[in-house]
Amino acid sequence: MDSLASYGSFAELEPEHMEEVAWGLRRSNAYFLTVVGESQQAKLPQNFKEETVEKGLVVSWCPQLEVLAHRAIGCFLTNGGWNSTLEALSLGVPMVVAPVWTDQPTNAKFVEDVWGIGLRARADDKGIVRREVLEDCIGKVMGSVDEGGSSDKCIDEFVAKLAVW
């Protein structure tokens, strides 16, 4: 598994947004586990599950903390809610943050510009993060996860600062 994608329990993505996220994951060429609630699964593109069966798995729920703690996870695509951000931070998982509402844009800024442990996937003027943007961000984060990569170094620096507190 390369990446986990979850937009949280409360986010209700519009069909066009869900389609962009789905195809962005597929185009990233990474293995992925994506959490899509039962009420949202009808918004997935037609045949998405069948077309991504070799590299992807769609579930309606997962124990997020346990999945993030697994060494196979190299990237977390998230909306950047505070709980998810803290979980990824505490486990050292680099993030691609695609904020939807409330505190998420601020959290995305911290992930990218302050802590340096991920990227913010920027939405277009319709408020939708396009598949090309997701593909690019996931590729950049996954490429820097390797030992000694930029995300690896930033996470080490962040953990070192936490240890001092």
C-alpha cells in the first residue's frame, strides 16, 4: 500500500469533486486504500472499483490510526481536519491536504509552509481539486518519502522539536 485517502466523516463531496479525487488517485499510479462512506459511494465514477482493482481498494470505513501506523503507508490524502492532521503528524506520515471547509485551509498551510511535511492540493475557482493536481501532489510526496528525502528529513526535524517540548 502506498497511500491512504480519506476526506473525513463529515465531508460530503459533490459528484464532480468525488470523480476528480477518484481519478487523481488512479492517475497517481500508487497503490491506494480510499475510505468512501456508504452514502458517498454512489458518487464514485462508474466502474471505478473494477478499473482500479489491481492497485486500489475502496472501503466504507477503516481504523484510520491503525492504517496510518502501518509502514506501507507513504502518503495520506486528507481534507486536513485537525484529528487526521494530528494522527498523520504523530505517526510521521507525509500528507497531501485538499481542504474542504472550516479549519482545514489553516491546517493545510501549516502542513505545507510551517511543518514542511506535505503539500496543499489547491482547488480551482469552482472549489474542486482537479485530478492532475492530485496526481502531481501525490507523486511529489511519494517521491520524497524515501529515506533521506525531503519529507523524511522534515518529519525527523518535527519529531526532534516535539521531543524537546
